Amino acid sequence: MEFINLLRKIRKGMRELLNIDEVYLFQNEDTEHGFHFWIFPRYDWMDKFGRKIQSVRPIIEFSKTNMLESSTIKDVKETARKMRDYMSNFKN
């Protein structure tokens, strides 16, 4: 129940603060590090890659090749700060 409630809080923050309506959720246990859970947001610019699960790897590769400028990194850090603040102040 704690894990589900945590996911609900995260998704609520993503919707309310970041206007992220759609995400892909991945659960992975096939590494030496054990359990991983990924929340992969969908943005409009990603549509050109398709909407199937197979689109995720090309999106990540495109991002690594084309989006590593300082302004994007600054935006990512600001987004992380917003979510961190939201989660620390979250009220059920």
C-alpha cells in the first residue's frame, strides 16, 4: 500500500505541477541491483517516435544525442526541484 500511495503522489504532482498527463510505467527485476520502477513521461515531441513501448529506446537515444544542452539540463534540474518540494510538502 505504501508503494501504491507513493506512486499516486508522484503522478498527482506530475499532473498538477508539470502538466504531464501520460506516462509509461515499467517494473524491472532482471538486473543485479534488484527491483526498479520507471515512470517515463510522454511529451508531445515524442509522438514522432510512436506510442508503443518500442518507442522508448529511440526516444532516450534521441534525447542523449540532441538534448544535452545546458538549457535542457537546467530545466530538468528545476523540474526535479519542483517535484522534490511537492513531495516533501504533500498532503493526502
